[in-house]
Amino acid sequence: MEKIRVVLADDHSFVRAGVRAILEEIEDVMVVAEAADGQQALALVESHRPNVLVTDISMPILDGVELASRVPAASPTTRVLVLSMHADRPYATKAMAAGAAGYLLKDAGLDELEKALRAVANGESYLSPAISTHVLADYTRLAKAEATPTSPLTPRQLEVLRLVVEGLPTKTIARRLEISVKTAETHRSQLMDRLDIHDVPGLVRYAIRMGMIAPDQ
């Protein structure tokens, strides 16, 4: 089984040691390097080309948000999972807008950390359930919006968009909206094709750009 290779970044050595110990309990995960600041983390990402960078959001030199924005240039295949003690909307929104694939609270358990890591490593996105409501609260008004020249989506597609970004699977979306799974899949595919956006961080960035989510709220 191919290992999920991880670079771990946190400026607190005790926290870093704790996270590493947890990660190494996961059978197919290997921590290949550790960094104590954002600049060191970026250099290690470039040299090791890990599958995932697991980083604290608050670090010296380069914080997690700035680091996430620079990772693609250093290693295009590396995805970023941000660990944070901040459960409020501005931190998570900025991290996802910068390009992070996941945002996980530091008080998450082993099962959630493993779930988040695997999701990010597999090209998916992850938001802690405890924070997704805060980050995506502004999407509740999208369902009532109508398609306009600046919003190419239909009201139904906006409803699906809101639920997709909340991390709900297609079957749950179909049940929530009282439509068939096939119809839900069609709406999801059409809205992504219409926006030419195919991941959750991209959808968050789109919402910010269109004024649907305010980065500093």
C-alpha cells in the first residue's frame, strides 16, 4: 500500500510531536519532515513533494494562509490541510480562499483527523463539522437568489451549491431537496461545469469573489 507522505508544520514543538504521534498511528501515513515556521515548511514541501502538508494556521514568518497560497508553486501535487484552534469564520474562509483543501480544528479526535487527511490526500476537500456552519452560513441566502448576469446559476443550482459546500453527499442532498439522486448529481455537475469550478475551495473563492461570502465576516 502506498504511503500518504506528510510534511508537518507547527511552531510549537510539543504540539508538533503530539500531532506526529497521532498521524503515525495511522497505518499508511508517513511523516517525512517537520517544520517550525512557514518558510521552513515551504522549503520542505518543495524538496520532499509530500501528498499533504499539515500546517498550523498561526506560525512565524509565513502563516498557514500565506503558506497555503504558495504551496502550489512549490509542489503542485501537494494539498494543504490546515489545523487551527480558531472556530470562527474569518480564519477558515481565508484559509480555503487561499487554496487550503481542508480546515480541521485542533480539538478533533483521531478518527476525524484521519478522515480529513484521507479526504485531502484523495483530492477531496474537508471542513470540520463544528466549523462548516460558521464558514458557510452565508450560503443560506443563495437558495433564495435568482440567476442574474453576475450569478449564472439557477435557484435550484444555488441550493445544491450550498449543500455541496457544506460537505453533504449526493444522497443526502437529494433527500434534503426531495429530488432523485440522479437529479441531484445532474445539478451538481451542471453548476460546476457552468462555473468551471470543480472543488470546494474553488467554490468558496467564487462565493467570496461574487460577494456571497465576505472574507472578513
